[in-house]
Amino acid sequence: MSVMSDIFNNKERTKYLNSVLFNHVSSGFCILEFGLSSASVPTNPKVVKSSGYSFTEAALERLRDSLLKPAVQGLRARDEKYRLSFYFKKSASLAA
């Protein structure tokens, strides 16, 4: 296989979910990539990009809290990956 077909095939196995927005003490983001078990439990989460450690921790916590169940219903390939962007908006009520 060529490099381009490898890239194309890998991209086909990655599904981009709708991003989510949370109120937070500061503004930032975290993009996670992960697989899903047959019970829709996230497996092997990896940070694609993040504004910092606190955003990564907050995103991983929300991923563990089963945020995904309505977003990933139906049949899926065994090696399929999902990407989810978490955006954090600074909220005056949380910063005080």
C-alpha cells in the first residue's frame, strides 16, 4: 500500500463527533481520540492537542462520565477511532 492510501484508510476509520462546550474557570480546549468498547465505554484515550494539563484532566473526566452514549449509537467497526473536541469557556461565576 502507498503512504497516501494508508492515510486515507486511517482517516476513514476516524469519526469526528460534535464538539462540546463547558463553562470553566478559564478558556481553553482539549481534543481526545479514543476507541469504544462494545458497551460504548471509551478505551485508550489519547490527547491530540490541548491548551494544558487542567483542560486535559477536565476532558478525560467528562469522557469517563459517559458523555458519549447518545453520540455513538449503532454498529461500528472494531478498529474505529473517535475524536471529540472539548471547549472550555471562561465563566465569571466559576472564576470567583
